[in-house]
Amino acid sequence: MHPFPHVSIRAALALLYLIVFGSLLAFTAFVWLLARMPATRVSSHAYINPIVAVALGYFVANEAITARTLAGTALVLISVFLILRKDK
């Protein structure tokens, strides 16, 4: 029995891509934005990412979108709007 499972070259390259672009570049952009914008505005991306993932799943992988998904999406978007709106 091998201590590590066999990893295909495609899976290894996908992991490398996620490490480089999903972590290093994203973190660099996050820190750069944090120096130039309020933290609440910069951190709002964390709430929007799942909505982008749902949309990609729907359009790319033909995943179903249910009423619960739409309700959750609406709640997230309303929440982000309330967080980011300027009080007048």
C-alpha cells in the first residue's frame, strides 16, 4: 500500500493553478484593495463568491437552481447591498 494516492498530472496542475491564482494573486489583490478602500467594501467579495459559484454551476455544469437557491441568493444580495450602502 502506498502512503499517497496516485494523482494525475491534470489534477496536480489544477491544484497548482488554484494555489497560484486562487491564493497568491487573490490575497495580493485583497491586501492592495484593503490599503485603498474600507474593509467592509473589500470583504464583501466573500459574500458574492458563492453566488458566482452557483451561476457557474448552472451555466457550465447544468446544475439545477431551486427556489431555495434563489431565496438564498436574494438574501445574500440584499445583505451586501445593506452593508455597502451609504447612509444619507
